[in-house]
Amino acid sequence: MKLDRESKDLSGPDQQTAHFGYRQVSAAVKGKLVHQHFDTVARKYDLMNTLLSCGLHHLWKRAAVRMMELKPGMRVLDVCGGTADLALRAARIMGDTGSVVVYDINWAMMAAGWPKVAGSVLAPRIGYIQGDAERLSCPDASFDAAMVGFGIRNLTRPEVGFKEMFRVLKPGGTMMCLEFSKPKTAWFRRLYDFYSFYVMPVIGRIMVGSGDAYTYLPESIRMFSQPEELSAVLTGIGFTRVRYRRLTDGIAVIYLGVKP
Ligand SMILES: C[S@@+](CC[C@H](N)C(=O)[O-])C[C@H]1O[C@@H](n2cnc3c(N)ncnc32)[C@H](O)[C@@H]1O
């Protein structure tokens, strides 16, 4: 099953297609467009997250990290870690002996979060790797837990990203994915659609000078898998105890799985 439901795996990697929002593009073009998108939004990424979600993303991230049941001394990977919000939360729980690696392809995103990390007592427990989540440069079975927050949807091949997280987890390790989805309740979904497609791009234009950047966001969410489909993919990869919890009527969803 494809996570980006209409992507086509033709013969070779060069011919694979993926969605960038509603546009079907080649895999290579998607990678470039995603990179440009995060270059555009990086400097104001945290502010925009708080503004557009009315602060809810903090609550979602707190709930997601809590559900991972991290313990002191653990080593955690934050895939697509960006400005390190999840990494900081995880590091706080794990104490002096724990550590988190923020793994992201985009330098501008990591740099935008750096002042937040550097200004925190948790800085010595947080490391950075710049690289592609579809080819993690980490040894097999090297992390106690792996998490990805609002990142998996941006990969050209999300399933490959999950497989990589599976590979680098130790047996018994927990995978957590926090990702947007669609609200369950019809009237709320209509309201959310109006907000996403008409209000968000206007705020994006005012705040970061690009309405397009905030058109990609709702489009990519609408193109992404629903919780049941995504759970089936995780089970297919080999995760056990796969479960999910909807937040705010399903705007965001926390997925958990364990490597057996
Ligand atoms: C929406 S941001 C999420 C940042 C952070 N996890 C959070 O929850 O706020 C998505 C991040 O995924 C990163 N990303 C996109 N494609 C990637 C890839 N192929 N490999 C690694 N990181 C990627 C982007 O650079 C960006 O920082």
C-alpha cells in the first residue's frame, strides 16, 4: 500500500512519482519542492505553528511524547526533527543520562530551532544529524525510541521512512508518529477545510510572504493516509501493538508501535 495514495511506483527510482500537495510530480522534484518549502517557512516556523494551531501543537506534542513512556537514560531519534520541539520535550523527561538526536534534511529548519536548544540546560543532551529520513545514517538497533512529528507526510516515500525507523530501533523500542489528519465530525471538517484553504494561506502571505507555502500544508494533509490505513502500513512493516489516538477530533493523530 502507498501512503501517498496515488503515488506510482514505476520501474526505477527516477520514474517514481509522488504528490506535492495536489500536484503529482517526480520523486526528485518533490524532494526539491519540500526543501524549498521549509527554506521559506523556517525562520517563522515555530511562530506560525503556534499561530495557525492557536497553540494546540504544544498540547499535541506534549501528549505524544508522554505516550512514548520514555525512561531516564534512553537514546531517542527525532526524525524530521526540524526546530527540535519534540527533542526538547523528550530530553526533559530522560534526565542527564538520556540523549536525543534531531535528524533533519533541512539546515535552515534546524538552525531556526538552535537558539531554543542552545538557551536550554538540555542542550548537551541534544545532538544533530543533517540527512534524509529515507536513508538514516544510523546503525541498526541503535535507538531505544524513535519519533517523527508532522514530518512523515513530507517524505517522498513515507513507508521507507517508517522502515528506516524500524531498522534503527532496538527490539522492544517504541516508534511514535504525530501527524495531521482529517477531523471526524462532518461540520467540524467543513469548518476546518474553510480555515485551512482560505484563512491559512492569507496568514501565510502576511507572515512569511508566501500563501503557496500554506496551501501545500492543507493539500498534503488531505492527500495523506487516514489512521486505519497508516496503522495497517505500520503493522505490515513489522511493528506490533500498533495503536492510534485522535486529538482535537482528528486534526492530529498520535500513532504508536513497538519493534518486536
Ligand atoms: C513540518 S516540519 C516538523 C518539524 C518538527 N518535527 C515539529 O514537529 O515541529 C517537517 C520537517 O521534516 C523535514 N523533512 C522533510 N523531508 C525530509 C527528509 N526527506 N528527511 C529528513 N527530514 C525531512 C523538514 O525539513 C522539516 O524540518
